[in-house]
Amino acid sequence: MLRFVKFRVYCGVHDQRGLFVYVRVFATKGEMLRALNVEAKAWGLPRYNRKTQGAMQGYKSSTTPACIGSVNLYVRGLTHETVTHEFGHATFAYRERLGKLDAWRVEEVFCYALGRMVNRFVQRVAKLGFMVTDRELA
């Protein structure tokens, strides 16, 4: 049995509205990799290896059209670097879903969206009792 929590992190100015990513925080790295590899096999994608610290799976869902993908992390791997890296990928998925923007606006849209998503994620995991650290613990 896989142990994880799943919640939404919204990308735009308004929380609880608009485009979002699902976030899954697994109890262990092994459980995260098992889930990711089952999904990768089902989707015909390459396997994730033990060096994987997190993963952003971008997709479009017909049942949940506002969802831009899924950020996957594990408790002992919640480092600033990994969280920012995976939400960076989520921000590119958000930017892609918004469509073409003027070149000067791309950087601002990216940076504001990244800041909002990471901030909302950190607030949510703090409520769950998890902590984002400066270094890898496992």
C-alpha cells in the first residue's frame, strides 16, 4: 500500500480557483518511485531511477480540465532545491497552458507563478506537519 497525501496547489493570483497542479507527498522515496514507475509503464514512458528526487508530470485531463499536472515528492526529500525545481517545471506547464505571451511578460508571469505555487505548497505541508529543509536527509 502506498502512503501519500494529495492536494491541489493553484497557480494564479487567486487561491482555490483556476489552473492547478495536484501535489502528492509520499511517505518514502521508494513509495514515490513505485507509483511513478507504475504510471510511467502505463503511459509508455521511461522508468524513473533511484536518483529521482521528485517529478512533475504534466498532462491535460478531460475530467479535470483545470489540472495542469502532478508534482510528486516524498517527506524526507522536501528540500528547497527539489521543491523549487519541481514547481519550476509546474510553472512552465502553467505558462504553456496560458498560451502565447508577450516576451517581456513571460519572465514576470513565470516568477510570480513560481513564487505563489511554492508559497502555497510550503504553507500546506507545514499544516500537515512536514518541513522543507535545506538539505537531503535520506
